[in-house]
Amino acid sequence: MTREVLGTHQKALQINLDPTKYGTFAEIGAGQEVARWFFRVGGASGTIAKSISAYDMVVSDAIYGHAPRYVSRERLETMLEYEYNLLLERLAKTRASTTRFFVFADTVVARSYSRHDDAHGWLGIRFQTEPQHEPSQIVMHVRLWDKENVQEQEALGIVGVNLVHGAMYLRDDPETLLQSLVDNIGSDRIEVDMIRFSGPAFAEVDNRIMALKLVQNGLTDAALFTTEGEVVQPADAFYKKSLLVERGSFRPITKLTLDMFRCAQAQFVQDPKVQGEEVLTIMEMTLKSLTEGNAIDYRDFLDRVDILGTLGKTVLVSDYLEYYRVAQYFFRYTKKMIGIAMGVPSLKEIFDEKYYANLDGGILESFGRMFKNDLRLYVYPWLDPKSGALITATNLRVTPNLAHLHAFAVENKLIENLKDYDQSCLGIASRDVLQKIRAGDKSWENLVPPQVAQIIRDRKLFGCKDKC
């Protein structure tokens, strides 16, 4: 069923004409565009108790206290807390029995004459679903992709109205609420790369699934989860850190999976550019690896995230199939060293020119994008099941026209063989382990870490039944 998309004017007017909703708009930095929509369409006196724009840092500090970073989740939540409590303090006696109070806040940095970095910001709303009820809250981070400041202002105003309208009228359908955030603007102009729901209105919402749906619905290309399963904004997590990444389906995690990561980490931290730096280790899954048939099994996704979290791994879910796109994503957030651990089969795919038909410069352009900063590939050897030969990054045979490119990457240590690997892990493949689990062949338990085997048995994961 096709959803009717209301115009921004219609959304703002619908809210203004609802006499049960009343609240505050607080916007700092470049974020001063949302309240304007409600004044513009008419009837704002029935919606807005106060509108404040604390553009100056000193003024902002005087109201909300000093902040180490003004465009941050911490600053946004301080604003929501302060303004909501002030709203209740001033109006509860006269309006609490008939009014659903709300506070919208944002803190945004945009392009200017002196600043040319990517524009981004935090937006949030705290609101009551019924008079005198405990509030619920939505907090999100956006990136603005327009090239002109005026266009950024327009986009910010629209997405702010979409958030307020979604919280008030679509809260019972969180996925539709997510989709509505880019109504009348599109995901090519604005990216929502983190969102978090909380409070009684969203008691049944799992923020990990909502983050996955951001990727699934094209609002962002990747979502990040901490070891505790909390959804976080990538720029905060990656800030000034060296990154070591291993991508896979992790269905299930095997002894080879962890041995590859162990070897890569041992070599990564010894690199002179990494020594003394804080290192964040990440397991990355693509949407393709989560999809079976034409759908995603969300329970299966959550189980994989839980297992990785149990092993102390940060999890990234992305819509990037090509490695150069993964690299570009990380380059956006950190200038520190990046290492990617992979097996020989994945390296072989990197040298397959069919994956770069969309690039004018083909495979050479992809290599230029992937290795333009400090990035290194750490390659785990592969045991050919037919010949028994050990294939490494060095002796991997590529097509003759790419032999020089392969030799250049190896000689310049853009691609390195992993050392000190556990030979007993070489023949392990996740797909074979999965088949054994589903078939009730108990030998699978010897192919995965003990704590992973215990979780699979206890939760009956991956088709594991009583006999597994």
C-alpha cells in the first residue's frame, strides 16, 4: 500500500491546528529553520509556547551550561531536558490536564564563509502522548549534503518538521516514521545515520532494528553498534581512532574468524603509524549477508549482533559491497590508520574487474580510492580443498593484465600476508559449519569458539534443534 506523503506546509499546519499540542522550539548553531515553518503556515500561537535561538556560544552556555562540543548528542539531550522541565514548571498548573507538551531541539553546524566541512547536526523531540503522561523521546543525527548554505537551511527545516510530525502522528508505526523523515527532500540531500527511540511510546521498539531499517530504507549506508548493542553515531565512535575491520556474515562466527582477527590485530598494532594510538576493532556485515531470499530475518540479525557483542566486538552493518566504498566510508570519519582483515577468496574478488564496471577508471580508480589514505589489507591464507595447496596474498594468481598491480600492492605493503596463523583453522568455512548445525552434526562444536557454541545451543540459533 502506497503511503500518502503530506507536504511540509500541510504537516506544519496540521500540528498548528491541533489544540492539544503545545511546546518549545530550541535551536542553536545553524539550526534555526524548523520553528520558522510553524510561524509561516499560520496558527503558531496554538502550538508554540516559546521559540529560542541561542546562536552565540556564550549565550548558549548561560542557558544550558558549558559544553565541550556544541554539536553533539550530549548538548542536544541537555537542551531537551532543560526546556522540557522549564515548560512543565511554567505551564503545568494551567495546562497540564488538557495539553500534550513537547520540546523540539536541534544543534547544527552548516557550511559558511569560513567553514567548508560537511554540514551535520543533532535533532530531537521529547513529547507526551497523553496529558500528564511520562514523555517519550526521539534523538537522531543527520548529515546535510547540499552544496549551498541556503539549501542546507531548507533541508534542515523540512527534516525538523518531518520529525515533529512523525513523533505526533506516526509513533505507532516506527518504520513509517523513519521513512517519513526524508519526505519532500529525499535521502540524496539528507542522511539520517543514527536514530534512537526511548520512553513509554516506544517500549516495544528495538533500536538496533531501527538502525538496520535506516540502512534498509536507504536513509544511510551504514549503522554502528557498540559491544553492548547500543546504536551510536559513527563520527563519535571513530573520532581520532585507528580502525581494524573484518567483514563477513558471521553466521556463525568460527575459530577461523577469530584467528584471522587475532593475527591481523597483532600485526596492525605493531605498525609505526598505529603504535600508541587508540584502536577500535569492528566486525562488519553487509545487508546482502543478512538477506535470505528477499527478506531480512531480524531475529537472526539480533542474535549475530549479540554474539559479536559477547566477544567484545563493535558491529557495523553497511550497504557497501565493494571494499573501496567501505574504505571511503571510514576515511570520512578518521585520518588514522585503517586495517582490513580478509581471506584470500575476498582478495581474489578485489582483483575481479567486473566489480568496477561503474567506475570510469575501473579497477585502477577503485585502488586509488581504497588506498589514498593510510589503509592496509591483511590477508589470511586459504587452503585449496581440491589440491591442498596453500594460497596466500603473495602467490595468489590474478589475470595477467593485473599482475603488475598485484605485485605493486604487495611490494609496497598495501597488502600483507598474515603471520602466525593457526593451521588447524585453515579448512573451516562458515557455510559448512551452518550446514552441520542444521543437520544435527555435533562436530560443528569443534569449529567455533566455546562461548559461541554455548550461545548457539542455549538459544537454538541457526537452525539448531535439540539434537544439535
